[in-house]
Amino acid sequence: AVAALEQALTRHYPLARLQQRYRAATGNGEVLPCGLEERYRKRVELLRRAATRRRCIAALAAAGALLLLAGGAWGAARWRAKQSRFEQTRQNLEDLIDRGDLEAAEAYRIRIEGEEPDALRWPPIAVLVARLESALGEEEQRRDRFRTAAAEVDDLLGAARELTGKAGTWQDFAECQEAVVAAESALNEAQRWAGTDEDKARVEALARRVEAGRKQLRDKELAKLREHFDSLGDDVKRLGAAPDAGKIERAQGTLRELADKVRELEVPGLYRRRIERYEQDLETLRESLATLQREAPYLDAVTQAVGNPAGYHAALSAHAAEFAPASRASDFRRVAEDRAIWEAVAAFNALVERWNDEVPALLTPENAKEYLEAVGNILEGSAGNLDGTPYGEALRERVPLLEAVANRGAGRGRAALERELNQPIMRACWCVEDRASGRRYYVLEEPTLRPGPTPIQYVVNRAGRQQGGMVHGHHAEVAVAPQVALSEALRPMLAELDHQNWESTWYAIMEAIYRADAVDALLRFDLLRMALSAARNGSYPMEKAFEAQSEAFSGSEVNLFANWMDPTCSEAGKARQRAHAELNRMPSFAAARNRAKELLEALHQPPGSPYQWLGWLRRNSQDRWAPVVGVPSRGAGEVFVFCTEGNDVQSFRIGTFQRGEVVVDSAAEASLREGTPLFVTGSVQGQP
């Protein structure tokens, strides 16, 4: 068997027969020689690897055959897909060309060239590309012709505009007209070659410019004529304010010359109404001239009475009586009824001047009462509600300030706080603190503590009543009572309190109380409440600014009747804790102080600027406002009028005062009456 195995190895038997010989040689448990065993193992491994390779080759061959079959099918499908893409490309390109969208077609061709250049060589697409190139060439020629024609229109319009700007004679206007006609011809050529929407839009824009050039030329042709008419209009306006017989005749001659020129230009429709109006105006001026000559002394009297309510009232009344049927006389009669307003304005001016001199440095309770009386006289003398005037609200805003200062004389809150600070327990007092129990005993004489139990006499009320107690010397500590230092700090502040430092001093007092953390919380709470009440009673700004703090005290649940001096009072302990908590939750005093300062500074400002009686309101012969200035003044300012509507006093800003003249706004109230006094406020200064 061993020999047969060696023969099988030598002759390279297949794996199955070799394994059969091996089993025969080792079947009885025989052990083969090492060399033969090694040859057998290697031969078996070699045959197995060869078998594996053969199987792989067979599998690869089968797979290759399958791939060849699949590749053929894929190639056929790919060719069909390519044909479909080419056809779709041809259709897309043809649609763009047929629609005339050559730019999109060219962009599509460029995209095809980059993505699939073979498609451009396909005959159907190649034919379309040639067609596209021809159309693009024709489009470029059209665009060149359009650009040339449009540029010519631009040049001609520019030349026409330049000529029109320099034109000063009728010959100049003729040359401008020739340039506009040439531009119209070039515009027709551009319109012929306009193909795209953009070109058509440009043609429309050029057409508008041509029309604008024609209109500009037409306007310039009429400019000189219009200048003459405007100049004549200015002359008529001046005549309305001061009619003069000679000037009226010259104006009528000028009007006849302009009417002849209008007929020469064949544009009577543009100026017919203007000519008729000037003719009527001049005739009216001639008629009114006679009336003015008789009325002039009365109007001069009105102007001379400016600034004097009684004299002005008399001058208006005299004119109204003499010229009763006239509308001006009716206005004068109605305006004369507002005499009380002029007197109220004069009183207001006096109040403002005094306010500038005295407030805030000299604002005492006595002065405040005088100011209140002056404000009352103004309100009463105006005979109506001042809501419609610029200064009415300012006066009412300052009434609470003045009332608060006027009431400081009573000083009840200040006196109460001074009495509290002068109590024995606030001036000379020691605090014995029992560390073991946490109690405080207030004594009027500094005690000497022994190591053991020490009897003391401590204060139990503000009057200084005392009762006996016992503390242990080892657990007690003696010091000046903390409220003594607070009292010593507050008393000088109260002594220096006056009407100029009222707000700042009271705030310093409240801040000192609030920050005295060592003082009993119940006492601090009560002192702060008293100080706040006294401060608000004498200051309207503090009353408004500290409303939240006052409401916090009003709504407090702290028992102010609890005896904070008695260490054995259980109710005082509860009240002390609540007072401490509410003090910590109290709204910001600093923010209220800033608000009070802002209010005080605002209310210390004068309630407005003085209103200088400048003149009166008058209409000219064209029924336009021609204000009369009766008091020499310099500077500038805003011009107001005051009048009554029912029970209300109204004020209207009608314009400005500049360089010695009143400029009336175009939107001035048409319902204003002649004779209404004009008051100017601002930086105007009067001249003696």
C-alpha cells in the first residue's frame, strides 16, 4: 500500500484516487514515513488549489458570457436614448428659432456644444444651427440701424435743449423748432427698426423726450410774455396795498401792450382770463382809491393805537361807526369785542418778565401767592377758556407748583418731624443690647454693667417714662443709641431748609433715614413716612414724582402704634419685621428724585415767551392779507392772533416776522377778521 501511494504521487494521480491509496496505506493504524507524509500533504493542497482555480475560471467564463450579452443590449438601448435626446434637442432649438427668441436659441446652442458636441454634427440639428447663424446676422444689422437712429435722436434732442436754454429772441426759437423737427424724423426711423420690447420701450422714452422738448420750447416761447404778465401782477398787488392814480394808468397801458403781443403769438386762450382779471383789478383799484383816501386817517389811528388795548378798542369802534356798511367795519366791530384778550396777553407778558427775574431764586410763599393772583387775573380777564392758546396749559401746569409753595408757610409736616427728632430718646439716649435675648433697651443715662445681673431703667414711650428691667452684664453691650446719630444728622438739615433747597434737602433727609440701617426698622419706617409727607405737601414735583412711595405707605399694613421702644412688646416685633420687609420693597427713591428734579426744572421755566403786539391784520384790494406793522421791531419770530369762539379763547399761528415784515402762511385761516391784532413771539426785540 505504501508503494502504491508512492506510485500515485509520482504519476500525479487525481485527488480522489490519491486519497484512496492514502487510506489503504494508513488503514490499519500504520504511520507513514515523514517524507512520504509531507509529500502527500503538499500534493493534496496543490490539487485542491488547482480545483479551486478551475472553478473560478469556469465562473468567470460564465459571467463573461453574460456580460457580453448584457453589453450588446445596453449598447442598443444607449443608441436609442441618444437618438431620442438628439431629437428632443432639435425640437427645442427649432421652437426657440421659430419664436424669434434668438438670444435664448444661441445660449441653448452654446450649452449643447459644451454638454454634447456630437449633437451639433447630427444633420437635422446642423441645419438648424446654420439657420440660427443667418438669423443672428440679420438681427445684428437691425440693431445697428436702430442704435444709429436712436443715437441721432439723442444728439438732436441735446442740441435742441441747448439752443432752447440759450434762446432769447424769436429767431432763436425758430432754430430750436428745426432741431425738434429733425429729432422727430430720426425718431420715426428708430421706430421702424425697433424689434425687441426693450427697443420699443426706448422708442417710447425717446418719444416722450421729443414731446418734452417740444413743450419746453413752447414754454420758453411764452416765458418772456409770462414774465411781463407776472411783473404786471406784482405791480397790481403793490397798488392794492397803496393805490396811486398815476401808477394805475401806467399799469393799464402795460396791459394793452401785452394784449397786443398775445394776439401776435395767436395764443389768446392762454391769457384771456388773465387779461380780463387785470382789467377788473385795475378798475376796482381806481374805485377803491377814492374810498381809501377818505378812510386813511381812521386806519392810521388804528395803527398808532397798536400796543394800547383801550386806544385800539376806541380806534376800531370809531372806524366801525363811520364806515358801517363796509365789511372791514363789520370785522372791526367784532374784533373790538376781544379787548379783554389783549389785556390778558399784556398781563401774561408782565407775568413772564417777572417770572424770569424771580423764579426760582425768589420763589417764596408770599411771591407764590402773588403769582397765583396774577394767573387768576389772566384767566378771569380772558373771559373764556384758554385751551386754545399756547400759554393756557403752561399757566395751569404751574398753578399746582405755586399752590404748593404758597402752602409751605403752615409747615405742619416739618414741625412734626422736628418734634420727633427732639424727643429725649432721639437726643441723649443709650442702647443696652442683650445678646442672649436679642432685645434692645433704651436708657437715658449711660449704665455701668456688672458681670452678673444688672438692674436698669429703660424708656418705654416718647415722653420718657421708664420702667425697670434686668440684664446680665456678660451678655449685654452698651452704645449710644443709633437714632441719636440720625437725629443729630437730620436736625441741621431741617434748620437749613428753605424755599430754594426744599426738594434737595428733603430728599437728603429721606435718604439719610432710609440708609440708617442700625436704627430700629419701625422707627425708620415712621420717620421716612413723615419726611415724605412733609416734602410732598410743599412741592408739587415731589408730590407727583413720589406718588408710588406715598401709595406704598398708604397701603402699608405696618402697625405704627406698636411701641418700638419697649423690648417686651410682642406686637412691636411683628411690626418691626413687616416694616423692614416693606422698606426693602419700597419703590426707588433715586428714580423719583430724578423725576422730581426734571419736573421742577420744567416748571421753573417761564410759562412761555412774551407776545409783543406788533400790528394788525388787514386785507388789500385783492382780498389778500397785507399785515400792518405798527411797532418798530427787529429780529424774527412767529406771528399769532388771538380771538374768541364761543366761550373759548383761540390762537392761530398765521406766519412769521422777518426783516421787519410779516409773512403770512398760505394756509392762514380764511375766517380771520380784519383788525385782529398781530402778536409776535420768539427772538424779536422792540425798539424804543
